[in-house]
Amino acid sequence: MLGFTQEQLGAALQISYQQIQKYETGSNRISAGRLYQIASRLDVAIGYFFEGLESHAIAASSNGNGNGNGGARTTIELVRSFNAIPNTAVRAAVTSLVKSLSAQDNRGDDRADDASAFGEFASSPDDKAG
């Protein structure tokens, strides 16, 4: 829309035009940092690249199998909330918790789906007084 060629944009970002082409066609994923660079160079907000995505994600998540793009919104919200935590020790603890829950889920341990499973993270028997 701005009249840039892939070669011009690649040169501005110090990457090959072939890489720009791969981003455009979706054959290579683009990192958040690179997306920010592209948005800055094109003088658009990052949100420009996601226009219309919400309605697409809602339609994909309603396909009944639970594996649509609806999880992408949850992931984005999780990342935004995580990045808003100013205390690095708290961030490390949250990271550890998520890794632990993920490991349980990957072992087929469905206790993480049960709300009572989180009690083990809230307190331990040693924490109780008396």
C-alpha cells in the first residue's frame, strides 16, 4: 500500500527480500521484535497486522474441537498480564508454576484440571499453624 518493494523493506530492516517474501506468504514465522521493526518502518501500529483477526479467531474457536485460534487471545492476554508484573521474583515464580502445570498436563495427569489441585500451590502442611 505504501509502494515499498520487498527488496526495499528488506534493505531497511537489513534482511533479504526473500525473508520478507517468506513472512508475507506465511512460510516463516515472524518474531514479535521483527514485527515491531516492520511496523515502525511502515509507520503503522502493530495492531494494523491483526485487523480483522478477532472475528476470525472467534469463528475458528467455535469449530467444536477446542483447538481453534481462540486460545491465541488467551495466550496474548496471559503474556500481557505476565509482562505487567514488575517484580522479577514473582515473574520467576509464575514461570515455575506454569512449567509445573504444563509438565503435569503433558504426563496425562489431569489433576491440574481440578480446582482442588491448586491447593497444593496455595499452602503446604508446614504453613499451617498449630
